[in-house]
Amino acid sequence: MRRLVSLSLVVLPAALAGQDRSPSQQGSAVKVGPERGTVIVVGGGSMGPEIYSAFIKAAGGPDALIIDVPTAGGDTVYNQNAPGTRGWRQAGARNVYVLHTNDKKLADSDSFAAILKKAGGVWFEGGRQFHLVDSYAGTKTEAGFHDVLARGGVVGGSSAGASILGDFLVRGAPSNDNFIMDYPGYQKGFAFLRGVGIDQHVVARERLPDLADSIMPKYPSLLGMSEDEGTAWVVRGDTATIVGRDKAFVYGGKDATDKGKPFLTLYPGDRYNLSTRQVMHRAASESKVSVAFLDSLFKPFAEPSAGGATVLVAEDGKVLVDRSYGIPDQAKYMPTTTVPQFQLGEIARVFTAMCAQLPIDSGGRGRGGRGGAANQTPPTPLQNCFNRRFATPVGLHKTTMSREGQVQSDADELYRVALGYEIPRTFARDTTTGDGAASHSVDLSAGWETDNRAGAARLSAYAVAGGKRSAFVRLPDRHATIVVLTNSETTDVKRIVDALTDRLIGK
């Protein structure tokens, strides 16, 4: 049974109680974010090019020295070709240096920390947060990390490397038990963001209640931040912009929370003020697709007998619409656009047509297509292709493929797939190879119907011939995606998609 543990002290950690700060840092004028530079907080999982490029740019460009810190991974030794460096080099970084030690005395030496004086960026890899505390807390190396930021550089991290960026250290217990939220002696992170506690993997691992249940009641002055995999807070000063593949969440903010939930949801393109704890801008406010217009399109789903529907509209990396109709609240506050899953029907051709162009692989990982009979029936070659070419590269956790090639998915995860199409090598590379290199050219239009709507080239896939039930649509020239999923065989989804396309384009 899943358990959450919170082993707290009677008083707040010093960093949250206003201690260990100069008078100029205390009081209502305290800034949460960096006075100079950029902090990038990522929720784990596969990162898209938008996150890599934001970090590299903030570090000073492709030639800037980026320090990769893999220590949270728990190994004794990491060489200069450590796995975490691969993504940076593929993204164009030409000067990556791996910095690692398990020896705190070494980390407190001038010689070890000296490399940080030349760095434009520091990146903390995932693993377990306590390894970072044990190796670097209170040392000259930790001070060097802060100096990079103070010079106007960038500090960021993913998963455990995200949580360490906060003031309060969430899940910091010195063990491999990720359910211990609050542990004495491991409550203080590196505080690149002050007065903040950071959680990660929150949708993928269904962790959304954890901050609300275990941390916020004890530390009501804390600002709780979380984000799903492949999603980032890009923080400059006190302004945070959400970028990436899914959602971010705020606990303890000043705005009203989502209805029936202890947090406020933010979407890619949204901006948030960490100091005032209020939304600054919603990407949806830029959309020509109004709520009233959406409600008119999905009016039939106001009746319970009609079943459920979800809709996502995004353009240029901004999620403009992410709504559900007729879907009840889900367990653990999970987004109703992520669960439940919908049968994709003939939309599955998007996946099978791609796999048909790639080498057949009969090797198995003991997983039945992300949700099949784990460790019982070996996956089929098609399931292997789906896992390696789609699920792993973009981070699909809920989407499954049966042995017969039938796919179930949701609006949020199909958006991840759509973003993958923005980078041609995403699906051409085999994620099991050592270098992850793209070795096959693929036709990215395979499996899609092509047409032109309102002057825009459009690629469409429908669950049922004639445009019924569900649709997955891309407008490549506009970097736009429309996903409509329903469980009604009679719904004319093509009509809905045409109307959304016309509104998006401004017809």
C-alpha cells in the first residue's frame, strides 16, 4: 500500500523561518527567484528541445561551459561521457563538464570548486536528493553553484535535481523511499528559489495530493511548486514561465485553486509571479477559441448519457485549451484530460505506419506495450516499436498498445506525441542504443490524412472513417495541435475540428 510519511521538526527549517538571511532579504520585499540569472525547474522524464534550448541560451550559448552534476544518481564514479551529458550534446552544447564527488571534504576544496568560476550553467540530474545534500551542502562547491547564478548564469535540474533547487527539500530522506516527504536533517535544499518547496513527476506518478496532504498543512507560509515530466518553470526574477509538454501546479498561492482541488493548474505559455503568488498571464487569454464557443461545440456532452469528451488546442508551444466534458473527477486529483483513456481506433495508424518504416525488433523488455501483461507475455515487435520509438522519447505513461495494435490514450499524452513530430529525429532513433542516434529516415506524414483548411496545411487522423468519434490533428506550418477524444460513435468530430481550425486560424 502506498504511504506518505512526514517526519518533521517542531519548528520550520531555518531557511523558511527567515533565519540565515540578511536584513535586506527579510520581510515583504523578499524575492523568491534569482536577482540575476535564470532558474529552470523540470519535473523529470524526457525533456523536449524547448527546455534544452532555454537552458543553453541562458548559459550563454552553445559554447558556454555547462556543468552537469549527476551525483543524485548515487553512483561512485561518473566519467565525462556520463549518460546525462548525451542530451545536452545532442541539443547543441559543445562544452559540457561532469562534476561529481561523494566526498564532502573534497567538495569543500578550492581545487574541486574552481571549475565553477568558468561556468555559464549548472544542471542537476535526477536520482535521490539526499546524495546532493550529503556531497555539497555547506561546501565551497555549493557556494560556487550560487555564484554561477549571481553572475547571471543559469541553474536548473530535473526530478531530484528539481527538488534540490528549492528552499525546503521535499522527499529528501536519506533512503530510496520516495514516500517520505519531510525528514529531519534533510529539509533544506540549495534555495535557489527562496521560501519554495518543489515536487516532481506529479502526474506521471500520481503525486498531486502529496504536497497538499503532507507539507502545506505544516508549513502554510511555503509556496509549493510542482510540475509533470517534461515540463519546466523557467524563472527570471520572480516571473516564472511554464514551458514543455504538460502542466505545472501551485500550492499556497493567492489565486483561487482549481475547483475541488488544493492547487492551481498552470499550462505551457502561462506566466506566474512567485512573489505575489498570482497568475500574471494565461496563454488561453490569447486564444480565439473562447469557453463559450467550446461549450457550444460540446453541448451534447452536458448530458451524462452522452459519455465523455476531452479537447486540447495548442499553438507555438502554448496550450490554449485543455478541457473535459462529461468526465467525473478522478482519483488523486488526476487531470480529466489525462484519465480516463479513450480507444483511438484508426488513429492508431499514426503509430503503426511509423513502425512499418523501421527495422523489426523482436527483442523484449518484458512490458506489454506500456500497460500490457508486465513480466508475463513478451511484447510483440509492434509493441516494442511503440515503446522505444514513441513512449520512451516523449514520455507516455498512460498510453497503451495492445498486442493487436489497438491504442488507448488521452489528450495530454497525444500532445506529447505531436510535439515529438516537431523534431524529426524524435521517432527515428532507437532509445535503447547507446548514442540514441537517428539512423533511419522516416516519412512523418505516414498514417495521416492530408488536406488544406483555410489556407493551412493539415494532417488529420480520425478514430472512425468519415471523421467520427475522435481526432488527432496537426497544422505543421503553424506548430499547432488539435485533439478531440470522445467515446461517442455518432459524434461528428470532423465538424468540431473544422470549427476549431477555422477559429484558430482566424477565419
